[in-house]
Amino acid sequence: MTAHAGGESRRHEVEPASPDSGPARHAVADSQASITPIILVGMNRSGTKWLSNIICSHDAVIGIQSPRFGGILESEMLGPMRDKFDPAFPDDYVALVELWSRTEFFRLARFDKRTFYELDPRPRTVLELFGLAMDELARRNGCQFWLQKTSPENAPAVLEHFTNAKVVITRRDLLDNVRSTMALQKRYRSPRPLHATYRYVYQDKILARICRRRQVVQMRYEDLKAEPEREKARLFAELGLSRPSNPAPAAFPRNTSFASDDQRQQILPPRQRWLVRAFATCVRLIPLPLFSAAIGLRKWWLGYRPRPFFPDSFGELGDQLVDRSKGRGGER
């Protein structure tokens, strides 16, 4: 089941919160037991959005999707906002709820922010608040599962909290992943193949550690592309989802960085392919803790500050500011 933005034809319409619903009415443990999260984790450019949309095409799964973003929305609550707010402090809790309530994710989920102020006891962490909200969203729409995707970097903390979650891991071939990343980078900056390679290896190491520690459903982008129906059936079976009697296609098509197959082949000529493979082989020798420490040191040295929100998190509200900026002679 999917929650869509207005103006899009759809099989399902997400049910709005009512005065008799909301997290405050369902905070007891036994009412939470019937709802199971599905956490999808994958490296950049590995088909996480496509796979999320496929899973959300099942009637037992609820996910927040929008035509504006090509389908599934990734919530800041699992990433940047998790580290910016401590809901144990009342002022942080108010700021968190008020900011989240202005996002596109919150609007499409049709949450009522008043219910978050009625919670007693109040959630002690951002992930606890998010879990309560998504459980209620699934319950309100008659779904057994809710889905959210996240990055490998955020996944350890997310999975530590959602211990009952079903975990889906997706990977992609090294060269094709680097090609896709470079094609996307060309739209904004000069492509950086070695940067894309070390990021690929780092995320792959995190995924391997998750696979060792958790029972996961493993998917590969290449297999899904070659045999979509077979892989979809396997995915549903391993998640414990019944095969739909009247299967419907995913509401959103596969997104791609490539304009054509010719463009795909033009990226990474033979010499660069050799360099990427050699660099990946060397980087794989670095233990994950040392890898993480080196990345943290680099961010500190460069004064890196993560953005608290994803691009376009505020939908039309952000568009209005961009339009005003362009009207003054340029976007900052």
C-alpha cells in the first residue's frame, strides 16, 4: 500500500489521523507487536528506491511515496534529525515535532502533530517517536508492515533500535555503481571516480557486517533488472508476504542516472576501469573501524557539517524560497 501526493492516480489513499487514533492511543506494548518494520539498506545508486517501490506495491506494506521524488521518501528522522535533537528535553521535543510537521514526508503521511504532544510518556529518542508514528500509520491503513529505506551509515543505529525489523540489503556491481554515481555527479560537479569507489567499498563493508549480525534478505540490482518477476516473488516470500492474487506493478518505474545505454558505456573507459578496480582492491584491505575513523578525521579536517534535511524535504515551501531567490537574480 502506498501513500501518494495529490494529483496522482492511485489504488490506495492513506487514511488521515482521527481523534480516536494516533500514537497516544496505542503506546502499550501489545498493540505494537502486530506491526513489523521493513528496513531497506543499500549503497548509493544500488536500486534502493526502485526496490522500495516494489515492496510498497504489496497491500500489506505502507510506505510514503511521491511522484515528485519518483516514489519512496526517505525520512530525516532516521538520519540527520536523529543526531540533532534529544526528545528527553521538552524544548528539543517541541522543535523536533514542529520541524518534522513541515516536511513533505509528514504531510503525505497525514499525521496530526497534536497527537505527538499527547503522548504520555513522551518518547525518549527520535527513533522511538518515528516508530510510534509509523506503527500508527500502518495500523490506520490496515497494514501489517511499514517500510523505510536508509543508508548503510545510518543503518547500525536504526537496526539497533528496531530489533524486530525485517532487513533487506541491496547491492550493485562495482563498475556499474561507479558509472551511475559519475553520471549523477555530472549534473552538479566534475565526476570523481575514486571518491565514488572508496564510498562504495566503505558502504559494502558496513553491509557485510550487517549481514553477519542480522538475518537479512539479500538482493542484487543486476538480478532484479534481469529477472524482475522472479526476484520480486523471492523477495515477497523471504519477507513473509503472501503472493498477491491480483499482482499490481509498482506505482513508480525504475529511476536511472543514464540517458541511454551508449552513455553508460562511455563512462569509465578501459584505463579508468582498471584504476577503479585496483583502487577498490587496495581500499578493501582497510579494516572497517580504521576506515570509519579516517572518514571521521577527514570530515573534521574539512569542517564538514551534515545537512539536517534532505534536498526538497519541505516540498512546495522550499520551492517558494527558490523561486524568490531566482527572482532576485540567482539561487544561493
